[in-house]
Amino acid sequence: MTQEPSQPNRESPRHAREVWILGLLNLAFYGWVFIFAPETLPVFKQVGVAIASALLAGLFAHFLTGKMRLKINGISFPFGKVRVQATEGIAVFVVVLLFWLLSPWAPVTADANSIYRVRIMVVDDQQHPVNNAQILSSLGGEPKQVAGGWQFDIPRASKPNDGKLTITASEETAFLFGQSEIQLGEDPNPVVTVQLKLDASALVRGIVRDDSGRAIAGARVSVIGYEGESTTTESGGNFVLPAHAAENQPIQLHVEKEGYEPTNLWHPAGREPAIVILDKR
């Protein structure tokens, strides 16, 4: 005679307490959904809500008395039928999860347009595609390379009040830079083109000294190729000039003063000051 496996005592005070707690949690969860949750959510958030709901419902069913079965008969094969069977909490978990994910009557559904998929094309000044640019978004996120350019996936919830998104592209080895601004609106798949140009906005600065380290005032300093924009050093020997180059792009300085040997010096444009030494004649 086969003995039936013993069942847990479902009438114990502890079991009753668990059923009440899980029942209240389910009521609280669905109350929150119907009162506070929006009608649509981004896909990943809707999936999270679906899993939470299914877990609560499955645990609640697991502690209830009685059997609940989920039985699915599939297509017949030569070796038999495909059959899936689950009991109690597992069955309820599967049913609730499928309801949330697949049913149009779910309390909260996924919004396929909850994310802006911003496509970026980067071109040079001849309108040729640039494939090795560095891309940044004013709203953050990581760009992913796709056919013909890059793409940012930006949640609609991240859209600023003015709806503006700025895309910055650069090619540091060529000292090229570009920026474009778009308005995020109803179109979930906007496209923006960024044209790279030479960034010539950097300055070059420095100090002119003699071979003993004393500052030289009145020395004439120029960027080679732009001698018409030369300047003279102040009392502390310091100078500032437009570099006509990008940050860290090397430029050549020419410095001269009567009584000293003129000199040329290569130096990167930008914040790092150039130290120019003039030798006396």
C-alpha cells in the first residue's frame, strides 16, 4: 500500500499569518498600481513590475489550501505530446506573469516609444563620414555604434523641460570638433548630423625670460603664420595670443627682442604656459 506524502499543515497559526501577510501585500501592491502607476512604463520597468506581481501572487497561492494546476497540451509529435504541468504557486506565477506581459488588459503596459533612439551621423567638412569619432550626449548614456553612425538610447523620463539634447563629437588626433542640438519631441527615432571642424579657439600663453631666469618685458611674440597678430610681453615677461589651433595642438612661437638672439619654440596650445628663454647677443 502506497502512502501519500504528508502535506504541510495549512491550518497552523504560522501558515494563516503568512497567508494574511501575503494577501495584504498583494492588495497593497495592486492598490499602488491602480492609484499611482502610469498607464504605460518603459519596457524594462514594466517587466520589473510584472515579475514583482507574479512573485507576490505565486507566493500567496503557494500558501493557500488546495491544488491549482496549469496544464498545456501542445502539438503532437511521433514520440508523443508536449505537456507542461505546474502546481500551486508556480502555476499562478506563470499565469500572472503572462497576463502582465502579453495581455492588453494588464493594469500597466509597456510603452515601446518610452525611449528616444537618437541616431547620430558624423561627417567632416567635405561631408565624408567619420567612423572613429568620440560621441557625447548632454543627457549622458553610452553611444553604441550602428550602421552609418552611432545611437543613444535615452529614456523619455530623462528629457529636460526645454526638450533640448546636445550631441558633441570630436576626433582628437585630428583636432576636429563638432556640436549639434536637437529638440526631442514626438518622434521616438530622431536623426542628427554632426559636422566636424578644426577647433581653432585655443590660446597660447607663456613667459619670456633671459638665461639667468629674469623676466623680459617688451619682447615681441607671434605665432608663426600669424605674425600680424604679434604681441609684446608685459613687465612680468608674460604674454597671451590666439593660437589659431585646438587645445593641445602644437604651434610654433617666434620671439625676438633687440639685444637678444631671436628664437622659435614649438609648444601645445592651451593652458600649459610656454617658457621661452632668450640668449643675449
